[in-house]
Amino acid sequence: MLSGWFVALLATAYLGLLFAVARFGDARADAGKSIISANVYALSLAVYCTSWTFYGSVGRATSGGLSFLTIYLGPTLMLLCVGVIIKMIRISKAQRITSIADFIASRYGKSQLLAGMVTVIAVIGVVPYIALQLKAMAASVDVLLAHAGNGVEVWGLDSTFLMAVVLAFFSILFGTRHLDATERHEGMVAAVAFESVVKLVAFMAVGLFVTYGLFGGLGDLFQRASASADLGRLLELDSGRAGTWSALIILSGLAIIFLPRQFQIIVVENVDESHLKRAVWLFPLYLLLINIFVLPLALGGLLHFDGQSVNPDTFVLTLPLVHGAEALALLAFIGGLSAATGMVIVETIALSTMVCNDLVMPILLRSTGNFVEKRSDLSGLLLGIRRAAIALILLLGYIYFRAAGEAYALVAIGLISFAAVAQFAPAMFGGMYWKQGTRAGAVAGLLAGFVVWLYTLLLPSFAKSGWIPSGFVEQGLFGIGWLKAQALFGLAGLDEISHSLWWSMLANIGAYVVVSLNSRPDAVEASQAERFVDVFRFDSRNTEARLWRGKASPDALVGLLERFLGAARAGQQLAAYAAARKAGNWRNLPADAEFVQFAEAELAGAIGSASARVMVASVAQEEDLGLEEVLDILDEATQVRAHSRELEAKQHELEAATAELREANERLRELDRMKDDFISTVTHELRTPLTSIRALSEMLHEDPRLELADRRRFLGIIVNEAERLTRLINQILDLARMESGRAEWTTGEVDLGEVARESMATVEQLFRDKGVALDGDIPASGLVVLADRDRLMQVMINLLSNAVKFVAGGTGQVHVNLGAAAGLVRVEVRDNGPGLTTEECSVIFEKFRQGGNTMTDKPQGTGLGLPISRQIVEYFGGNLWVESAPGAGANFIFTVPLPASEDNNGRQTK
Amino acid sequence: MVAHKVASRVVASDYMPSLPGGEWSGIPATYLYLFGVWAGLIALAAWVAERRGP
């Protein structure tokens, strides 16, 4: 049985667990072992799913059917624009951005005015949203306690106030540990990721319980709903709300980046850009999972509580409770608590940084009482301001919650907040991609958009709540019809969100563009525009130093750092800076532009870029460069970059040319080596017959008593060797002529069939002598090619002579086959000899390489026949190769292309 | 004025693409279609993002 104290204890225990997770995360970060992985980062993005998702989606689905999905489809689509987010992160890291206000202010010349405006808009837009979270927590506690029939009160304070106090304590403890707002709050991020898992598990558990426990599954639930006309409507897309769908998808897509808490988590807390690769699909998957059971829960609640006055926003709790599933209801309560606390903690931390840096600090710096200058260490004061801002924001949220009650202004605040932060979009996107965007344009755009949002959305919500008169909504301001707040200039028929989004964006973008085009940026703006728009190409090392000129005292700069960061932190950062510049001590470094840049960046991390600039300017005698000079420097930097890219391209070309030359050189060396080998082999081949001729001639010359028979035998050998020598020299000359391109060719129409038959006739006697069978399958006509007849004859005779040499006498068989296919005449000379190994198949076409074992067998030819044959065939556009395997004979094949119009028919067997 | 007209058409559009009607195992086709396309988009994003290595 639930009791008030038990619920309170459970909530306290859960928050204690969150403390433990956050403490663990911070301890690991302090030890240099970050627990922020890609998965943790992606899950922490789910801080987007507040109690408005956890409880409110079901409520929205009971009236709008599937339209609740728009709030989650927008973020899915926006995350696909990963390049935009990476650019935002890269700029933020380079400029040490602490918040969305700081981002916009920094881009437009570190403007305190812009930073303040963004902060005010964010606070006005988001504080009621925090109130909504407190309301959700209060409502969930009420549901549980109403069921238990009792309540809990401590010192007369209600549970929501106590919860707000605990959340303020948590946010202060884990959100303001360090002064440097650009430092990550890893403990807080870990706790938020943990909460994301809890709320997903809790919501899905309730969804499964209702869908499969109370009903017979999704099919059963939907069928029962479709039986009712009212509920069946929720299952269809309402074409009348198509405009709302578009507007809500755009709005939620912008909110996922521009809500202060989302900017904090996505940009400021990002430790590694590559984590976005996981977030780009894991976060949308999370959104899909948490939404699967929203419609089933809405239908289940409507079917179950038909005719009863149960608030649909509480179905997640009431459905398990009425069926006695108290443990599940408690899990749902913890899930809702996670959704609300996660949002409140991150939002208050983000807003407190903005309030401190962009509202309070500028006021303090301008205070006439030298309040700031009197204190030697301001770090404690800054932390105090941030902590007070957290408490104040939560207190404001609590007051709004108490004042609004069930008023429309609170119920509708989710989308109203989205529309408020959407006003940052033109200045943000314009600042990142459009160098001509100016501070004046951004101020005009923001102001115009904010005023229109206020007039068309926030004030009408107050009017609907009965807080202010509703005349400006119904009759128009001062009774002027075309100034009706929600039908401005006669644009009627839209829902209030689409109407406000349309007019506010038109005013915002229009003012931003028109004023930007008609105003000139100052020097700081121009240089910041370059840094933001060209963040991936900006050469900070060479350009930064030239963009600042003046005199600065190192002691004054360090004094500034010590006052705002604290002596310990300042010393630590100075030591790191000196080490990066390869100096033992910062005192050895000059107070040059780089030092000033470093000091300003460090200060920006603590007090925001706008205040940091003011503080640095107060201790440094900065020379005003003027817009023209800054533009010249930036232009020069751009040209240097372009030249650098050209040089890089040229270097690549040079490297490629060098590689080609090296390759050509290698080829030349290889050819040189082959030439040496060739000469060596030729010399060897010539010397063998010459040695034989010389030896036998000497014997004949020196010994006159030799028998006649011996003399004849010796002379026969001498004649044979001389013939072989002649043949060898002829072939070498022939090959040399071919390779040098000096060979003479007589090209004409040649009937290859006739050439084959003639060749076979020529070598017939040779075959007969050895007892080798020779036959052929040669078409009678039609195999006419354009070639040199004598050369093709040479190829055929060479192949036939080789075949007869290597087959066995008596059993040897050689078969010649001719045919035409695919525009080629194919000639095959197949034998049943010993065959060739795979290696031999390739080497026999090299010069002086022969088949068989050349170490043991006497060479039977010059070793040039096949290389010459291949040269001939290739000269006429054909190929020569061999197909063989050991023991399976050899099949020498060559092809010669047919003339284009050649026709082949008729075959004859010899 | 042209941009005004075009953009207002987008935001204020009455056009809703015709989605498949009917049902499958009792579940409305519209519901399956929306979640199916959404899941497909997520799967595609995961494939593209994760295949490029670290």
C-alpha cells in the first residue's frame, strides 16, 4: 500500500542515486577517465524528452491523435544535418563559447547587447517551461497520494517546493563546480543519460502493461478504438491539421538545437565530435521507442475511463494504479521524475550561465562604485552569482507554477517556448554561413521576431488564461481588425503556433537581412564573421596575431585572470599556455597578440566573450585597426590560403610526376638489364656452334691422316653447325628489326586456310620421317585476313616444327584446326607430347627459352622461334598463347583479326 | 511577396500526403507507415554514420 512518506522516501532515494551517478562521473573526469562515451552523449540528448513528453504526449494524443509525433520527427530530421551541428561545435570550441547567448554575441562582434537580448528571450520563454515540469511533478505526486489517501508535508511546505529546493541543490552542486563554463559537467551529463534510460524503461513498461496486460495487444486495442467514432478519428491523419504538422516539425527541429539545455548538451558538453555519429541515429531511435506506446496508452486510457473525468496527462500513472499495479505506477512516477528533473537541472545550469555572464556581469562591470575593481578575487563572486541565478530561476518557475495553476498559459507553454527559441535561428544560421550578417541586423531580427512572438503567442495565452483583457486578440489592438493577435493582417484559418511561427520568422528574417545589407560591420564583427563562417579554414596561427595590435602589460593580464579565475586556476592555465609555447615560465613570454588572445579566451570561458573583451580592453592599450585594415588582413589571409591550396595542389602534381619519372627510370634499368642478358645469351648461343666448327676444322687441318669417313662426318657437322649459325644470326637480325620497328612487312589479303595447308605440306616429310601423324580441320575458304603471307607461313611452320620435335616418334599426333568466331580467325596446333608446366607456358615465349629440360637435353632450336612468332601475330593485331598441362600435350593457339566485312562459310577436312 | 506566398503555403498548407489506408493485424496502416518510415530513416542514418569508421 502506497503512503505519502513512502513516495517521498522513494523520490529521495532516487535523487540520492542520481547524486551518486553524478559524483561518480565527476570523480572519473577528475581522474582523467571520462565516462562520456558516444552512447552516453546520445542518451544525454534525450533531456529533450521532459515530463511534457512523459505525461503530456499521451494527453496530446487523446485530442490530436498522431500529431504528437511532429515534436519528435523534427529533431530526427534536424540531427541528419550533422554538418551544421559539427560546425557549431567546432566554432564553440575555438571561441570558448559558454551558451547560446554567448555564441550569438560572439559572432556579432562580442556584443553585450545581443547577449543580453538572447538571455532575456530565453529566460522569458523557458522559465514557464520549468514551471510546467514542476507542475508535472506535483500532478504525479497528487495522483499517487490521492490513490494512497494521504499526503506528506514538511514544515508546512508543499512537496513541489521541496522538490524544487532539491533540484536547485543538485544543479548548484554539479553545475557550478568549476567557474569555467566551457568545462564539461561530466557528472551532470552522466546523471542525465542515466535518467534517460530510466524514463524510457518506465514508459515502455507501462505501455507494455496497458497494451498486453489490460488489452489483447496492439491489434485488439486499435480495433476497439476504431469501433468508436470519436476514437477512430485519432487513428487517422487529419488533413485539416497539415499546416500544423509542417509548423511543428520545423519548430521542434529548431528547438532540438536552440533550447538552452539542448545547446548546452549538444554543443557545450560535447567532448568528442565523433560522438555525433552515434547520436545521429541513437537519439532518434530513443525518440521512436518512447513514442511507440503513446497512442496505445491514450486509447487505452480513453477506453478504460470512458465517461469519467480523469486527466489524460495522468494516464501513465492512473492506468497501472486502478489495476493494482502499484510497483509499476511507482516506476512510472520515477520515470516522470527523471524526465522533469533532467530538464530542470540542465536548463537552470544553462540559463544561470547566461544570466551571470550576459546580464549580471555587464551590469557589475559598468557599476560606478568600482565594485569589481575593489575585489582581488572575483571567482567566488561569479560562482555565487551563478548559484543565486539557479535558485532564482527555480523560484521564478515555482512562482509561475503556483500563479498559473491550470491556466492555459502553462498548459500550452511547451510549444510557446519552442517558438521563442526559434527566434535565435536566423541570427545563428546567418552568423554561421553569411559573412554579411551584421550586429545591427541580428539585433533588428531578434527584436522583430520576439515582439511578434510576444504579441501573437505569449500575450494571447495570458489573455486566454484571463490574466489580461482579450480585446487585442478578438477585435485587434486599438480595435484595428488587421491587428488581431492571432489573425494578423487578415491571415486567418491557421492554428496559433503556425500563425505565430510564420509572422515572427518573416519579421525576424526580413529585418535581419534588410538591416544587415544596409549596415556596415565594425572591425571586430568582420573578423568574427571570418572566424565563424570559415571556421574549418581559418588560419588562426597566422591571422590572429595580425588582427590585434597594441600594448599590454603581462602583469595586468595575469592580474585579470587571477581575479576572475582565482589564483590557482589562473596559474594552472598559464603554465599550460607556457608549455604549449615551449617556455618554462609564462614570465619569459612576451605580452604579444597571442598572449592577449589567450587571456581573452580564458576569461571568455568564465564570464562570456562580450564581458571578456571589455575586461581585456580595460587593461590593454588596443590600437583601433579600422574596418578597412581588418578586411585587408582577412582578404590577405584568404589569398594566402588560396595560394597555399594552389601550392599544395602543385606539390601533389610534382610528387605524381616524380613517381612517374622514378617508374620510367626503373623501366629503363630493367630494359638495360634485359639487353645485357640478351647480349650475353646471344654470345653464348653463337659461341657453341663456332666452337664446334673451329674444333673440327682444326682437327681436319692438323691431322692429314684422318680417315675419309671421319673427314666426311666432321665436314657434315661443320656444315650443319654453320647452317645453324646462319639461321641463328638471321633470326636475331629478324627479331631486332621487329623490335626496332624496322622490319619489312608486305600486307595483303591472305587465306589462312591456304597458308595452313601449304605449311603442313612443307613439313610433311619431317613428320613422315619421325612417324608422327599430322591432320587438320581447315575450312575450304573464307578465312581471309589482312597480313603478310610469308610471315604467317613462318609462324605456322615454327609451330608445326616445334610440335614434331617434342612428340614421341611412332605414336605422336599433331592436329591443326582453323575456325572463325567473334571477328577473329583462330588457329590451333595441338599435339600429344609431354605437355608443359604452368611456369613453362609463360617462359617459352621469352627469348632463348625452350621447353623440356635444357640442363640435360640438347637444345633442339635457337629458342627464338616462338618470340618471333608472337611478335608477328601481335603485329597483325592477334595473340599467341599456349594451353597445356604436364602429360596432356600442348595446344598452341593464335588469332588474327578478320577484316570487318569478312564472311566465313564452308569447311573442309583434310 | 512571392517568397511570402510560397512560404505561407508551406506553413499553412492544407495538403496532407495521402498515406496508405486499411489495417494489418488490426493495426492501422497509417500508424505502421509512420513508424516504419521513421525506423527506416534511422536505420539508413545508422548505416551511413557507422560505416565510415572512427
